[in-house]
Amino acid sequence: MKFNIIKLKSTFFLILMSFSFLSFSQKNNKLIVGANRIELFLNDIKELNIAVVANQTSIIESKKRSVHLIDSLLKLNIKIKKVFSPEHGFRGKGDAGEIIEDGIDLKTGLPIISLHGSSKKPTKAQMKEIDVVIFDIQDVGARFYTYISTLHYVMESVAENNKKLIILDRPNPNGHYIDGPVLEDKFKSFVGMHPVPIVHGMTIGEYGKMINNEEWLKNRIKCNLEVIPIKNYNRNIIYKLPIKPSPNLPNEKSINLYPSLCLFEQTPVSIGRGTNMQFQVIGNPEWKESDFKFKPKSVSGAKSPKHINETCYGKDLRKYPDLNEINLEWIISAYNKSKNKSSFFKSGFNKLAGNEKLQSQIINGLSEREIKKSWKNGIKKFISIRSKYLMYN
């Protein structure tokens, strides 16, 4: 009887916290993320075996404090059996592209299964005892940001194993615009799996619905999908992420510049990895005519950054006005002043671009305006597809 009283007190406290935040947010018309709406799905998962796809961004916020989703669900006596983690790991500290090993969470004792290691998709054996998978990860709205690729493989495994997926939706900090070339099928990879522009303007919940209903999963299968929506959200809201989504996106400016600067990753140009200005600067040791300079070092989240311990000269973009479109002028200018143009574009550039045209257009001297004109038909077609899955204004 004593155990039941403790259990009831714990359950009551967390539900009260959730409703307290709900009341506070409604009064102030603040948005409420899907993870803060536990009451919408709690009864559906009681007594079921649960897996959670999560990282450091999977938090429930209240007026006074933040609690990780997994800790909250465990206190509500939800039977979490395992945690799947994306690129950068459960704690979000791994380098970009780093292989992450499986492990055990020291706080909860739960097994952590990496979806950025030997396998990127939950196996049949890993899904055997699971009834429902809960997905709660903060995305940034760019095609090559791999959390949506992890979502794809989780959805595929859920469908193949006849389970259910619940996505707890979160705002897209780049949700206010759509831009970039639509990915062509031959350039599919883990940094681009779907025929969408670089910036798609959708929340991860909307994106999941699109993957499902456009039949982009293997063999055109569909998963049993439920999206817990954000309350009081529209795409014009400036949403400041409470926790950085990955090691090298430390603030709002880096997230805003990310869709434009990520193209530099497959060139000799540094975007500030190994500094505290990641995705807010561009530079190269050759550009000595520039006044601004920085020197990448080996740091957590960037153990071997480009041009490590070399002085790079270039541009400081930290005070640049926020972008509402992809900026191509920077990469066009960087190519034009490169001393070794034949080696400027690395082998993975076309995967980031989603086609081989962009590289060719820059080499052939096309202007930003001319290049963007070639994107129009693809973007128009995508907008028509996207409109079927929008949940917010």
C-alpha cells in the first residue's frame, strides 16, 4: 500500500507540473512543445513496453525547471526498455559523423543503442519486446541535418515490425522559409534521403507525416504514426532553442546560417569548427588579405577540425542580418578566389547539394540569381506536396 501511495504521488506531481505549465503557457500564449503534452498520450502507453529515440534536446520545460523526457516517463512508471540515440549520441557531445557506440545510461541504467554506429536502423531483435517508440529530438529544418534521416530509419523499422511511433513535435527554427535545390534520387545518402529542398520549412512531425504518406519508406510501406502537436505555434514565431541541438550549433545565429554554410563542409573553407564561432565564420589560410582571422583547435565536438592550428582569414558573420533564404554569394566568392579551383569541391559536395548541377553552375560562373532560378520548378512542386502535411500556419 505504501508503494502505491508513493507511485500516486509521483504520478500526480508530474501531471500537475504538466498542467501547471499548460495553464501558464495558455495564459501567456506561449507555445507548448509535444513533450510538454504528456497528458495527450499517457493513457495510451501505460502498461506497454516503450523505446524512446532521444538526445540532450528531449526535455520537458516548466516555468521553473527542465526535466528530461525519459526521467519524466520513468517517474510516471512508464516501462521504458531502451533508448535509441542519433548522431552525436544521447548526450549530444560526439563530433559530426563520429561513430557512436552503444552503452548504458549511468543515471537510469537503461541501454543506449546508437543509430549512428554499426547500424542506423533499429533491428528486428531490438524491436522485438517494444510496443511503442516515442521520438523526441529537436531538428533545425535542413535536409542534410541527419536527425530526419534517423527518423526515416526508425519509421521504417516501426513499420516492418508492426509497432507504433509517436513523434513529439518541436518547432523548426528555420521554418520561416523554403529554399535550395530539390535532392535528386541518384544523390541519396544519410545527409539527404528525400526529394526536398535544402530548407524544407516543416516541423519534424509534419516531415514524418510526409515521409509516411508520400511512401518514401522502403517498399512503400507505412508506419502506424501519431504526432503530438505543438500548441500555440506558427512559423513566424522566433523560437530560441533551450538546448543546443548539436555540438557545433551553439546559438540562434549558427542555426540560421547553417543551411548556407554547411555547403562549405565539402570545400577547403573552415566554418569555425574548433572555435567558439561554429557556423558563424568562414575562412581559409590562403585569404590573407582579410582582416578577420581565427585558429581552429582540437576541442570537444571537433577533435580534428579543418585547418587545425592554422590561422584562417575570412569573414565574421556573427552580426550578419538573419537569413530568409540560402546565401550562395559566399561560396561563389570563395570558389572564385581559390588558388586551386580543381580541388575546391570535395567528393561529398554533390551529396550536400543534392545534385551535380550546383557545383557545375558555380564553376561555370553563374550568378546567385541565375542558380536560384533553376531551383524554382522543383521548389514549386515540393510546396504542393508539403501543403498536404502542414499542421500549423
